Amino acid sequence: MLKRSSIVCLTILGFLAYSQPTVAETTETLEELELSYDEVYQSNKDEYGNKISDSQHFTVNQFKEYEGIDQDYINWATDGRFTVEVDVAEAGLYEIGVAYRVTEETLVPSEGAILINGHYPFSESRGMIFPSEWIQNETTFEQDRYGADIMPSQSQLQDWQTFRLGDSRRVEPFAFALEQGQNTIEFKHVRGEMDIAHVTIEPVTEISTYDTYISDIDDEEVINDLITIEAEHPSKKNESSIRPIVTQDPSVSPYETGARLLNTFGGDSWKVSGQSACWSFEISESGFYYITFKALANNDANKDIYRTIYVNGRIPFAELKSYPFPQSAHWENQTLANDANEPFRINLEAGMNELCLRVDDTPTQEVQNELTLIMAEMDELTLSIKQLTGNQQDASRGWRIEDYIPDVSNRLRSWAQKVETGADKLRAASTSEGDSVQGVSLRVAGDRLRSLAETPNELPNRLNELSEGSSSVSQVLGDVSIALREQPLLLDQLFIHGKTLLPDAEAGLWMKTKESVSRFFQSFSGDDLTTVNTEHDVVEVWVNRPRQYVDLMQLMADQQFTPETGIEVRFSLMPDEQKLILASAADSQPDLALGISNWLPYELAIRGAAVDLSQFDDFDDYMNQFAPGAFMPLMIEDSIYALPETQDFSVLFYREDLMDALSLPVPNTWGDVVDILPELQRYGMNFYSSIAGGAAFKPFAATAPFIYQFQGQIFEKDGMGVALNEDEALQGVQFMADLNTIYSTPLQVPNFYNHFRYGSLPLGIGNFATYVQLTSAAQELSGWDIALHPGVEQEDGSVSRWASGAAQAGMMFNGSDNQEQAWALLQWWMSKETQREFAQTLQMTYGAEYMWNTANLEAFKELPWPEEHKDVILTQWEQLIEVPKTPYAYMVEREISNVWNKMVFDGENARSAVDDSIITIDRELRRKMEEFGYMQDGEVIRPYPIPTIEAIKQKTRESE
């Protein structure tokens, strides 16, 4: 184990780089993992085909664990698992349906796993999401103080629903292979509160064509009626984040000049495969109807947007699967029709009916999958070349790559052919005759691959063209793959009609000209959220966050804080926090600022512009809700000048699938990391530390944790010097450099998220931003998790894991005349109840990616995040520490970074490099301390005591 008293050095024996197995070979040879559903399905389809068999229905008292039970449902979360014994007459492919209801309102989806005859049939069966249904609580929109529509509140339905097991990327449910005779189907609970009532097993069937659908209905009459539905009022949706949109266009309904009305639906909030929305309507007469959507699909030239259409819970006929909405720059009335533009007749019964649209990227999935495989193969080739050349790029050195990788040119040409074939498939799937933007990008990538194939020996010096850099082929393919997955569609109205003349989709030229002129003159009246002076008795708050955040904050204050206290509040957008410095200098500052960088309160406070919050009588009690270490950069001596508003975290992210395949443990200490590095590197993988996240400059967030974990300090206690030359600090600095010089971890990784997804860096230190990316943009990765930050084992067996975590803060200004009112507002805003409600409303309204990492620890415990992840983060926050601020701290940060550079690139001794840097630091220390009155003529006038974790904890203990 690596302990602070010593540095363990590891010598790795050399080996032939080009003989190392790749990541893909590792996962195949070390452990047999399940194949993906697509691979399994194709094999099963060839073997079984579609067999005709009777459906089977199992109620709760027929589940193996619940025979004879006298109730209608079980609580799956409580019971954990149950088994169904199925006897099928003929081996074949079957769908599994589950009747369930969600029993708690949460944004964390319910999830379960399925085993067939004791095994997971494919990798996706390890974690299948059971979708929820949401409704908008208001049928008419309320308005805020500025006359803008307020986003409606939402509720999660807890009604019974039936779900045929599948995933969001596929319209069809999963087809499970069952053998003739007895089969055991085991249902394992993963997360979420839900009840289950029954399970249905039925054979896979094909959806009929339109001609068959029409021939099965005797009536041919089309009812001459017109029902108009405003799209912004869906009856239900399967994600809370699919929402109404403000569209200021006279072509939409409703519309009012200058008003921010929620008058359309979807757009970028409705673009991920699997998201669906439904609209209910009532008709008076049964018969055939046409269905028309007033839609706008204008995201990319020549790229179709796809939706699968459901009528009363089912797809009427095959032509409504992956139905295309062609790209258009203008609103269009698009009637469901065939390729010859003949409208489809949809049979509807009198009474209530339901129309649903589901996002569907099926027509491009084959190309997406192919691009993913190509990118993975490119990464493998890049790793092989780097291993062969020692990652050296020297234009004057020649390489004979083909001697070691004989098929390299063939690989490049093969990829070029596949990429160009992908462009052809995209063109064939499109209703447009030309290439889409993505198709053009693929053809450019194909040309570049062919160019590389002509001179393969130049690859070591042209990796930036192949797989590294913002314009590489790999990056282009990744961008195309992401763009193909996104299917945004904006709806204004839906029409259920007969042979009736529909309203024009676009407003006339005269109306558009009139509205353009009106908006021009209204633009001089100013934005309702701009930072301007307000009335004397109104608390003015500047917020460095996007508009949707500020809108919600204003709404909550108007509905809760002002009625309770009588204090009027005005929140304003602050696009650039540097404006606070200028406003303070001009004595036009607000009362309160929120969402600002954690270093800014100190810079304003030391110049006399900030309020010492610790002067308020109830402050000591209030600060108990926050991590003590988060206050350190907000303090000057014993005074605290801001509250932590949001909080970051540094934890270990790891790929469970790859770690299991390599039979490697999740590291707990840096010693454990050192132990597993040879095995990782043997297979072309590595470990990511925060040191690799930057370029030449390494911030405190990357360097300070190493010093603190070895029990070192950065500053002397009196603030008049640094302690970097003490043994403990030197050990931290030495190990920080050893990670690169001895243990060969990456020197620089511009994007850990991408390398983590592709498997070249299967574990590493990440933060809140990494967590958001993986949870919202990497749905294909189900086998990842987080653990505590690796630390240094101490003599008593404990592990020192000190790491940074400061994010944004909130502060008050000395120039404010409303300090008591501003303090009351800040207390309300950062309270447990307000932070919890804000976080939940933000995600329910705008989507799961709008995570709010509140600094209030009690509020964080109740956020809609997975409980196991919250536990890890809260435990890590017990060792959260930030570097205290001093007038010369910026020079210390820069010099520690310089020490790392000297040790890694120049081979300089740690103590020598630190001693040189201390000379530079001391020179700046004297200059800045004289500027702020702590020194005079090189002599200390008064000390600058450095805040400590122990002192802050003592302060909170005394208040209890």
C-alpha cells in the first residue's frame, strides 16, 4: 500500500507494444460478456423465425415466489425478485409484457433486469427502464409579473400501465427466445418504487400494412369534420422534460406581439429516441379521419425527422413506423400520407381517442452503429501506433508502420468504404434527393481516410487527422452519430379532419412585416430581466445563470418568499460576472449576487465591497448546513463573505464491465491505483487523474489534493509564507509527478468523458460535469459507477481523500441599503426546502440533464439522484477542502503548476524545483501584502491567519 511516509516506485518491464491485446480482445478473452440485443436478435431470428403460439397471462398468485398469495399486486422494490414459469408449445421469439404502476414521484426511472433460464439473454437485459407517465397540471398557463407564460407544474401518474419490455431506441419490444417446454423467467429489481400486478407472454407478431388495415374495415366514409388541438397541451408524456416552448412567430397559435407565450411544443426538449407525447380528443361520429400536424423541422438541411404514430395505444399500420417529417425552414401542414402523397385514412371510434407521437431514429440506427464500430477500431489502431512509436511525434523521423501492421492501408480503405456507404444509406432513407449535412460530412471523412491510406507510414505524425483533435475523422464521425440521434420536432397544432380546408400554416407577408416592425420598436423598451436599477425597497439580485434558472427563481420568490416576508425581490440576468467589479466601482451594485465563481467574493471582500455574513446573529447556526471545507476560499481571517451555493465533487468514475473483464478491483487508495496500472497498460488502457485535465497550467483543483492527502499544507499558519518545502507537502508534489514520470499515466487528456466512453480510460477522477455527461448523454453505457476518490492510507488505517469541491457562491454588497432583507432572502434561497424544490422543479421542467448540485447537504440528500451515488458523494464531501485565498494565492497556484512541469519535462528534483518557486512566491507575497496593509517596508504589521477546517468545524460546534 502507498502510505504518506514513503513513495513506492514500480518498475514495469518492457514488452513489444504491437503484440498487446486490444480493448475489444480483452473483453472477449478474459470474460464472456453478453452480446448486444441486435446481435442476439439477428441470430435468434435466423434460428426461430416467428412462431405462432397462444398468449399466456400470469397474475401475482401465479408467480413462483407468491403461489397462493391473496392480493392483486406485489411491491417489487420490497420483494426484490420473482419468477414466472412459462410452458411454451414451440420454441420461438416472444414478447414479455408487465402491468405495473409507479408508487412514488421521482425523476430517477424505475429499472429492472430479466434472466431467461438463469442467464441474461443479452447485455441490455441487465437494466431495462420502466417508463413513467407525466401530465401537465394546468390546462391554461398562468403568467408572471411581466406577462410571460409560466411553465406548468407537472405530476407523475401512478395509474396502472402495461409495458412490453424493450428500450427507448427501438419501436418494437425485445424478442426473447424461449425453448420448447418449461422456461424460467426471473425478474430482478434494480431501482425505483413500483407495484407489479401481472405478466404476459405472447409471440412476436408483425404490424400489418396500410392496405391490409384498410381492407379489414368495411366502412370507407371519411367524416367531414375539423378538430383542432393546441400542441402545447398534451394529455400525457413519458418524460417530464418534454415541454411547451415560447415561439415568437405570428404564424403560430396563440400569438401576441411582444408576449412570451408558451404556444408550441417539443423542439429540442423532444428529440431523444423513445420520448413520446400524447393528445386526447373526442369525436362525435365513428369513421375514417385524416390526421395533420402543423410542424416545423428545421434543424439540419435535408435531414428528415422521424416519429412513430400511435392511435389509441397501437401502431395502426407499418407505414406509421418511423414516419418522416421532411426538413423545412417554414411551418407546414403535414398530413399523414404515403409516398404518393395520398392521405392515410385513420379509423376512429366515437368518444375519446388518443394520438401519440414517439421519437424514433430507427432509419439511421444502422449507420450510427457502424460509425460506433469504426470509431472503436480507430481507437484500437491509434493505441497500437502509439505503443509502437512510444507516442513520439517527430516529423524528421520515418516509420515503417506496414512492417508491424501489414493491413493498415486495407483497414483505412475499408473504413472509407463503410463511411461512404453510410452516406448512401442516409440519402436513401431521406425524402430529399441530396445529401444531408451529415451525409456530406461522411463523404469528407471518407476522402480523408483514403488520403491516409495512400501514405500509411506517415500515420504517427498524422494522428490528429485520424483520431485526435477537433477536426479528426473520429471526431467527425462522433459528431455525425450524435446529430443522427437527435430528432427535434416543433409542433403548433394537430388537426383531426375530413376533406376540410385547413388554416394556412404560415402567416401572410403583411402580418409578418407588421410584426417585425412592432418587435423592432419594442426592442428599445429593454429586457424584463436585464440588470438595471430598481426601486429602493426592492431587493435587487443579479444571477449569473441562464434565463430558465432566473425565471424559476423569480417565480418561487413571488409565490413563497414575498408572501411570507413582505419583501419584494427582483432577479436579473447577469451574463458576465465581471460586471460586478465594474458595478462596485461605480457604486451601482445590486444587493445580492448569485451563481458567481467562488473566487470572486474574496476579491471584492478584500477591497471592502462585500458584507461579512458572520455578523448576522443567526449565521453560525445557518452554516451548519454546508461542508466546512467549502467556506475556506470565502474567508478573510475570521470573516465569511459568501455562502456556497452549488458544490462540485471529485470522485472515481469506473467502467464496471471492463474492470470485471480484467478481473481488477476498484482502487481505494493511490497504492491500489499503482498496483493495477501495469495490467491496464498491458491492454492499452490507463488511469485518468485530474492532472491530465489541463494544458500547461495546472489549477489548485488538480494539484492541491495531492498535497493535502499527504497531510501537507500550502500556506504557513500566519499567511506570511508557504509550507511547500515541508516533507509532507514535498511527498505530495513528488507523487503527483511520479504518476506521469514513473507510472506513465496520461500527460494530457482534453476530454476524459470521450475516452471513458470508448474504454481507453476505463477509470479516472471526474467531477459533476462528468457525471452529468454520463447520465444524460451516454445512455449506451449502463456498466459505469462511481466510488470514493483514491487517497493515501494513514498509519491508523484510515484513508486521506481530501479533494476540492467549490463551485458557485452567493454574496451581499456593502453598498446595499437592504442588507437585512437581502440576508433573509439568501437564507430562504439556500434553505433545505427551497433548494430541494428548485432542484426537482428544474429537472422535471427542463430534463434530467438539468441537475442542480446544491451545496446544502440536507437538500442534496433529497435530490432525485440514485441513492447509491448520493451516498458516495456525501461521504467524499466529508473530506472536501478548498485552498484558502490570500492576496498572493494566484502566484502560489501558478508556481505549483510550474514545479510539476519542471519535474515531468525537465527531470528536476522536487525540492530544488519547489525552492526555486518559493523565491518567486515570496517576492509576490511581499508586494501584495504591502498593497493590502499586512506588511510595510518588508516587515509584518499584522498576521494574515489562514482559515482551517478545524477552526470552521469548531465554529459550527459552538453554535449547536
